[in-house]
Amino acid sequence: MILLTMFYGFAQTGENAVRDKVIGKLATYAMKHSPEKVYLHTDKSIYTNGETIWYKAYLVDGILHKVSEKSEVVYVELWNGDDTLIVRQKLIVEGLGAQGSVKIPINIKNGNLLIRAYTKYMLNERESAIFQKEIPVYAQEFGDYKNPSLDYNGNLADNNSRATKTPVGGNPVVQFFPEGGYLVAGLTSVMGIKATDPQGNGLALEGTIQDGKGNTAGFFKSYEAGLGKVTFVPEADKDYEAVILYGGKEYRFPIPKALPKGYVLSIRNNGDHLIANVSTNKDEGLEGTLLIGHFRGDLFFERLGKAEDDASYSVKLNTDRLFGGVAHFTLFTASGKPICERLVYIDHPKNKVELEVSSDSQTYGPREMVTVDLSALDTNGTQLKGDFSLSVVTGSNQLPQRMADTNIKSWLLLNSDLGDSVEDASYFFENDSRERKYVLDALMLTHGWRRFVWTSFLDNSQGQKTTYIPEKAMGTLIEGFTALMGNPKARKASKVLLRIPELNIIEEKSTDQQGRFSFGPYEIDNGTETYLEIVEANVKSKKKKEEVSIYMGETWSRPEVRRTKKVRIRRTSKGFSKDATSATDTLEGIRNVQEYLAKAYRKKSAEFSYDPSITQLEEVEVSAPKKTRLEERIEEIESKTLHGNATIRLIPDSVGIAGKRAMDLIAEAPGVVMMNGVPKIRGLTGINNNLNPPRRDPLRDPFTQPPSPNMPLFYVDGGEVNFDYVENMYASEILYIDVLRGIEAAIYGLRGYNGVIVIATKSQLSKGGGPTNVPKYSETLIPGFYRKREFFSPDYSFKRPDHKRLDFRTTLFWKPDITIEDSSQLPIQFYTGNTTGTFLVKVEGLSRDGRVAMGQYTFEVSD
């Protein structure tokens, strides 16, 4: 065996086809197809109905954990327990992230909501690690408060979501994972062990490895996470089994059969360095084999096997200059076949960030100013630059017992690299004990998720194709297609008109032959009223089946909600115990939940003026005549037009409609004169001075066709029609006629140069809809970019009338945009309220060089 000491860098290698291919593919992946990651920091751990979830979305490069240079748009979604979408937000990322908030519906039921975040570019990954975590929400009925029914773990008894159930006995399930992939006869091998009960909870067990004759080959135990490992040397042609004692009963489980010939990759993690051992019992030895190490596709180590290696070699690799997180080691045979793979968690103490949080006092009174200082230091005490988010919440806001937590370290450095398959990833970082490091390494052994399927990756069938390009924050595209009504597969080419009244936008485009259209991009916010209508496409058809409709839709489908099967950790008061969760811990967890619910309800019932979910209005009696259906119809039409109300409006009843057609009414409207049977609008340049329309400026006006000489624009029920259509209308159909000119007509662009005649019909005064031959328009709320809300924090340094109300906030402060540039970082200041007790300051973020940082601090508020 040869022992080599390797520092950061690559071993000297000559020309090798296998090496060149593997390294080349990884280099291409890292440069062109590297992944992205998203993490959400929420202000609280648990919520009640009607509360607001404040969050910071961190979007980073998936390899370096620095600012991503790819996507500029991130999507945030909130789902209920039945996988029904509640809200979806589209955010523009500035720098390292974006901030937002989601209002929890007041009528929601008890249950665990699912919040998730992703970019379109992330969907290119074979196993895209979309961020998601469950948030428990407790429903409270106003005026009838009582603590909800909680089980012994603090879970909601009437949870309508995928709740964690109390374990109910059953036989244990034990699985075995040979290090590198296989046991090989005659070679020292390590096996990862995962022990669970039938409900998927980790079990703490002890056992032995025995051969067929009952001889003991090794001892093992799993901790409360259900994870452990065992080392032994399997002999050829022998069958082995694990023997455990659980619940007073003996259980036996077969061990994977050892290969007669093969390779073993074994890695020992000593924190500041790794020892990698490669061995084989094949006659050809290790010459020509290739061992590589990479972080998420970024190569940091390679070594070719040499003739002098013979049957084994060992390598020492210092970790002080490596990224933190999950590293992948893969061994290839001389022919280029991937034969062994091992995951290792790298966490060198030298690379940690100390996030120090402190305040000017440990105790404060009601409505007193708190000053918090924040610093991010490396192990040498040097101030680091970085971006962070901070929340200050009541200390009772804690997850119920046995519910998994998620933080920036557990997600970015562990769970996102394991395909979101770890139930409670933060458990492995709660302390630096030898036990936690031991089970974390066992976790690496027992997880088979891999970033690449090497065979397809090397032959170009995976990892080299980008279906979804990185999305840029250039605005919102309004996309869709036109097809027969009720039959979206029957595409029809049409001409579509877009109107966005709020932005004074009006634009017309012809679809392609497949009916597809796209407008924009426009800088519109979520919920902007937008109108689309078909200008030309069977407008005179009287057969409904021949009508053309507009179908909205994005050119990509959002990913399905996928809940990965995970192993839950049954936490105990001790590191290794056969007992269930201690009664003390359980009762404390329930008390925390109930205390928070009481404080949340008190906040609601106080009707505090700056609570966004509660507004108390003075009782006022309002008396007004009930609006007629005619008045309601007029308001409805006005809300769907660009101009609203008009200066010149003709009501048919004022001039009589007996025996008249629509054109007769138009002729009687003020400001209209008939010339050769065609209505003209007085007071316009083209009418009074016989001037031609101005030349069209294509940069200012989007339409390709200039207006017809002296012909006004006609609109009926929100849709543009031609002159022939209006000629065939009867006066009895008309509700009112608006005559627009000057500024009123200008909102219609150059098309309104000769004025606009807007007709509203009576078709909607009764049920049954309008005439089938009127052009249809589609009114929709375009999913534009989310417009962030500012978290309100009261200032009690001066008195205001609304300060007389009690302040029972459970989130005292939320600041998602903290930037540390140097040692002169300004302190963070906010005020306490009337809620007393312990408050928790929780900070998460990233240094500029991609290192995660977490810190917390507590203070007291007393009367």
C-alpha cells in the first residue's frame, strides 16, 4: 500500500483518454450547465390563519453559493396539504435575493402548508432540488378562542395535511449500504446502516454481523437518527446477516452478498483532512483507474492509478481550502466504467463564519427601543462582507415536537445536494459532538442519490442540454393562443388586441398560423388588469362552434409538487436511547405552541391599527338608493373600457328609439355629423380643416396599419368592430353611446385620431350573455412581478393617536436586506410592544465568498 499526501490541486497526469473525457465533461458542466439553488428564510416557524409569512429568497450559484449569474427571476408558491395552489408569486432578484410576503387565508383549516421556491432554469436538472418546507398553520376562530387539540408531539389532531403520525409499533426495517457500492471478498469494507420502524421513524438499535455458523464478524449500533455503520472483512462464499434485539425480540436481516472480485473505495473523514483508500483484488491491480472528487460538478481532485500502486493506495487530502458541503468521490476502471462512488460531508473548522448577534441590553420594557449589533467574522476575527436577513419573534414561536426544521446551512450544504431526501437535516448541525459527526457520515453512506448517472452523462444524453434558459427580469410576457371556443386543439390564426388601462398600453398583433401570440415584455405587477380581444376572426359568425376564443398560458408548466420519502428522526433527551421522546421535552413543546397561539389570538383581538390583517372602522350608517340594474350595467361597462366615463354620452331613451337603427342614434349624438352615411366627429383636425392624419411613428405606435381617413374607431361592449357591424345594429339593443375626441380618444393611440364611438348594449341586463356575433374579449389578471410590501415597524419615540392601542405583535421586526460591507456596520433598531416574555433574534445569510452564516440571540421584555 502506498500513502500519498495530497494538498489542494491535482496530481500530475499524463495523457489518458478516460481521464480527459471525464474531466472534460465535468468542466463543460461547471461552465455551461452548473445548477442554481434557492433558499427561503421565513420570519417565523409556525403561524395562525390570517397572519403574514415574511420571507427572503436567496438565489445562488449551485456550486460556489455566490450570486447567480444566470436567473434573475424566482417563483415562490404556497400550497395547502391537499397539494392545491394557494398563491404564486414571481419575484425579481436583485443581487443575492428577493424579498416578499404571503398572506395566509383567514378561512384556512388546521394543517401544514407547503412553501416552495425555484427558478425555471432549475428544472433542467434530472433531480432538481426545488426548495420546499412545511409550515404548520393553526386555525383560530375570532371570538371563540380555544387551544386546538394537540397530540402528545404537539401536532394538530385535526390536521388536514400530510401530518406526522404517532409511531405505532411493528417490526423494525434495517437496510445496508456498502461503502462505494459493493462488498468485496477479502477486502476491508464499511457498511452504512439505516434502521427505521414501519412508519419511517429512525430507530436506535444495537446488533452484530454474523456468518452462517453464528460467528461474529462485527458490531454496530444506530443512534436516534436510525443511522450507523460497521466495518468488517467479508470472506468469499459466505453469507452474512445482521442480528438485532428489538422490543425483547430477535430479528435477522440478510447482508448483501460480497463480490468475489472488485474494487473498494473507502474514505475516513477526520475533519481537517480526508484519508481516501482505494483497493482491489483483481489481478490487473489499480493501474489506469481514475479517482476524482467534485463539489456539485466542480472538480477539486483527480488521481490516476499507477503500476506501483499494486492492489491499493491511500491519499491524504487537506480540506481547509475546499467548499463546505457534500463532496462526491467516484472511482472509474481503466476502461472508463464508474465502479465506486462515495459521498463525504466537508466542514473544515477554519472555513466557518462566526455570526455574532448582540444587543445594548438583556432586558427591555414595553415599547422600548432595542439596538442590535451584527458582525460576521472568520476564524481569525476578520470582518466578512455579506448579505443577511433578520427576524425578531416571540420565543414561543417554535416548531411542534418531532417536526423537521430547515435552515440555510442544512438546505444549501446538505439537503439540496441529497435530492431533498433528509427529513430533519438541521439535526446534524445542532452541535459539534462526535455523535453528530458520526451519524452525518453514516448519512452519506446511506444515501444513494447522485447528481449524475455517469453512463448517460458521459455519452452526452444527460447534463448537456438546456431546455429552460435562465430567465431574465426584462418584464412580463403576455402569451397565449387563439382557437375555436371550447376546442383549444383547433388553433385559428387571428388578430389580437391587448389593452392595459393602468399603463395606457394598447397594442395589436397577428398570431402565427398556430394561433400563438406574445406581447411584451411589460413591467407589470401581479394582478394588473389586462384585456385581450380578438379583432379579426369569424366576428360575424352566428354559429357558436365557429367562434374563436383566446387561451392564456405560459410556454412552460410549473413543476409538480413532489414529496420525497424521508426518514424521520425520533429525538430523545440523550444521544443514544431506546426510549421514546421524553415527557418533559414533549410537554415543553406543547406549551410553546399553546403559548404562541394565545399571543397570536391576543394580537388579533386587540385590533391594533397597524396590523395588516385587522382594521377597525367606526360604525357609520350609510343610506343611499339601491342602484338599478341599468346603473350597475353602466358601471360594469365603464370599468372595462379605457376611457371610463365620457364627456359626450347619448342615452337612447332621451331621443327615442322607435323604428331607429344604431346609426340613427349616432347621428343624433352631440358632436357627430353624417357625411355620405358615415359618421364624422366634429372638432377634429381631419374634419374641420381637411388635413391628412399625421405620419405614423413606428416607435411610438405599435399598429402596422394607419387609421382609415376620417373614419372613427368603433367599439361595442369592449371589442373593436367594423363599420358594417354597427350599421346592422338596432337602436333597441343600445344602452348608451359615448363619443370620444381629443384627450379622451388619445388613450386609444393613433387609431383614435379620428375619434372613437363606444357603444354599450343591453345584452347583459338579463342572464344569458350577449349576442354570439360580438367579438369576445378576455379579461385577466396577468401574473406579473410581485410588488414587495414593506414590513411596518412602529416608532414610539414620539406620540401618535394610534399608539393608545395595545401592541401585541408576535413578529417585532423583520429586516430581509441587511448588507455588511465593513466594520462600520450601523446597528439595527426597533421597538418592543406590549407583549412580554422572551424574544428570539434569528439571523441567516451568506458571506460574499459563499459561506453560510447563522446566528441567534435572545432578550427579555418585562413590565
